[in-house]
Amino acid sequence: MVDTKEEEAIQVQQSSADQGSYHEDPSLTRRPNVPLWRIAISLFFLFLNYFLAQYDKFILSYFQDDVIASLHLSSSSYGMLSGYATGIVYAVLALPSAFLADYTAARVWVLSAAAVWWSLCAVFQGLSNNFWQILLARIGMGVGQAPVDALSVSLISDLLGQEYVFFGGSVLYVGVYLGEAVSGQIAVAFARTDTPWNNALIAIGIVGVVVALLLRLVVREPKRQISLVLANHVHHRHVRAVSTSDPMTLPSRLVTARKNILATLQYIAHMRSFYLLTLSAAFRQLGGNVFGYYMPSYLSNLYPSEPSLLSRYGIIVGVVGSVTVLAGGLVTSLMWSRTKLLPLYLTAVGGMISSIFVLLMLFSLDVSDDDHTRGIKVLYGTMSMAYLTAELWLGAINSLIALLLPPRTKTFGLAVWSLVQVLISSSGPEIVGLALRNTDPTSSLYVEKTRIALAVIIPVGYWLAGVGFLLAIPLVKLDLAGRFVEGRLEWSGRKGAFLAGGCVLGALVVALFVVSIHYRA
């Protein structure tokens, strides 16, 4: 896995970091000097806040049938709640929130304020009585949850030494799996006691406000840590040259803000690997989004006589997913001295292998000759293997991106990284919702259409991501060595390609959103 070229790149980077201009910048540090107890407390509250945000997302998927029935929604309406309606807002508003956090050097303040806002919107979702009320509440939730990913990863990347950032990031992303697991357990408990789904959202909103206030009280803003990339690279200097520490008038602050944004975008555009890593992660997230939003209800319809299915589903997700993501971060940290590329291998190979087990999950009843007892055993076994192979990646890959970005504006860079991912991955639930429109959710045709959609979208997303990450490996090596694309970007080349890609992506977003609104009824 480790070759001579990579070792040479790492040696060049480390040598340049020692002799580069980072030592001239007192706002950056070669290695964080945060006490272990403060790291532990900070990680706990960052994780708790992230977990609550994930729980709010997943709870809707477990109560899909109840939400559709109580609010009189169509399948495409439900798809809007879990797709572009919140996805577009989430993606776009992550940019100003993340930039504000970088510009003011107040990441903790921004994260806490955002947590209070989305928690209140969760309460409003629970109080909703129709489609438009819950849609507006979820859009508001998107406003608050927009910067959670970027801010949390950014803070962790400055709390820990570079080799431990991967494990710290994995601790954060345990919240994804525990959020889904707890949602499953609550869904089962609510079903047994005939408790309305609204109560779950109201409760999580109240708890979220309390956690947000505690987060602000106990987490301190850490000093920025240097990047993995060659320290004296020209685009690093462009970002570092803009300082917000000196007193400035409003016009000069606006100029400074503009320079910060442009310098970060130039840095990203000159990276050789960023575009391919982003697209690959987007397709991986697309498959995961469809899995998370539609798999629970599909399996419940496939095995209607299995009352404990959602509970066991949640346990598998929580236990296997959590252990796997922690293992991915831990292995990456342990292998840090040998290779910086392990997250790419874990994501690529793991996802492609997992797609096989996902297909076996979907067709578990068929491969068991319609024997429900055997089918359930096949389902639980293949589900465990699907999570065991696929979920090594989240903490490791996002931590790697954070360490590749310029220190001063890494939160904004992470928001750009998330922007493209969310715009693409949110199309998954939207497409499935459109495919299921005008189909009775209680019919066998609905189950069959759902299975076909999941069997196509999830494996294709995983394999596109796998191939993309493997192709990105040599490009990441060049970026680690500071060998970015040199010179000014031309419209006839790289700059034009970025613009064309952005236009295509924007057209896709608008088309899907308009079509989904047209067919909402």
C-alpha cells in the first residue's frame, strides 16, 4: 500500500513544514497543546450535539408510514421532506455559516447558536399539522444543521494531533449510527404504546436546546493546526496572508472577507484531487441516503409478521456501525506513520464489497424460498456484513479532507466539500419518491417498486464511489507533496470544466425540485 513516491512526498512535506512560513504565523500551531481531559469533554459534547442532529434526521424514516398517514402526504411529498427540500438549504447555508465561523474565529459560538435553532425547528416539526408546516420546519432545521458537520470536523482537527484526528473524527460519526439505532428503538416503543410520532421530535428539540447551551459553556476554541500539504505552497500563502486580527473598517472587512473566500476557492480549484474526492463521496452518500430513508420501511413491509424487526435493525446499525466506524478511524491513526492514504482504500473497497450484501438484504426472502424464518436470519446476517464492510470510512475520509485544507479557512472548505455531496446525495430520496408516486404504500406493488429502486441506486452509488476513490489516490499523493496545478486557471481548461460541472449540477437540482413539486399532489 505504501510506495516510494508516497514516502518521498511525505518527507518533502515534513521538511518544508519545518522550514516553511508556518513558524512566522502565531495563529497556527505545529501540534495542539490541549489537555487530555478537555479533549475528552469537547469530543463528548461535539458527539452529543451531532448525535441529536442525526437522530432528528433518522426518526422521520422510522415513522414514515405514520407521518404519511397523519399528515395526509403522498410518497413524493415524503420524498421532498427527506430530499431536496432540506438538502438544498442544508448545502447552501453551510457556506455562509462556515465562513462566518472561520472569519470571526468563533466556531464554537456559531455551532452552539445553530444547535439552538435546529432544536427549536425540531419542536415545530412535532407541532406540524400539514405538509407545508412540516416542510417549512424541516427547511428551518436545515438552516441550523447546515454547519454542524463542517464545524465539528474542523474543531476536532485542531483539538488533536494529526495522527489522532482520524480517530477523533470517527468518534463524532458514531452519532450517525447511534442516531439511527435509537430512532429504531423509539419507533418500536412508540408503536407498542400507541404514542404519536410528534412526541419524539418535540422531545429531541427540548434536549437539543439544553445540549447547545452546555456545548457553549464547556468547549473552548482551539488554536488552528497546520495542514498536511506542503507549507510554503503559493495558495497556502494566499489564504494565510489575509488576517482578521487587526482593527478594520467595515469596507476593509468586506474586502478581507472577499479575499478569504477567493483564496480558499483558488486553493481548492488548484488541488488535483478535490473534485474527484468530492464527487466520489457524493455518490457514496447518495447510496447511503437512500438506504437510511427507505430501507427500514421496506423491510417492515417485506416482513410484516416480524414485530421486533425495527428494534433489531436499530441494534445492528448502532452496534455494528459504531464499532466499524471507530475501527476505521483507529486503524487509520495506527497506520499514520506508514501511509496517509488508508481512508481512500477503506472507502473504495469497503463500499464495493458492501453492495453485494445490500442486494442480499433486499432479496433475503427470495433467496430463502419465501421462508420467513430463514429470510430473517439471512437479512440480519447480510445487514451486519453490509455495515461491517461499508462504514469504515466516514470519520477517516472527512478528517483527511480537513487536514488537506488551508488551516485558516478549513471550515469553509469543508462546507464546499459538503455542498456538492448534499446536492447530489439528496437526489436519491427525491428520485425514489418520484418513482413511488401514485402507488399505495400498503400494496405489494409499492414493495416491489421500492426494492427495484434500492437494488439499483445503492450498489451503483457505492461502485461509482469506489472507482472514484481509487482513481483519486495518485492525485492525493501529488496534493500531499504540494504539487498542485500550477499557473492561472483558464476558462478553456480547468476553470471552464468546474463552471460546466456546476451548471449541470444546478440544472439537475432545479429540475428535480420542480418536478417533485409538480407531482406533489
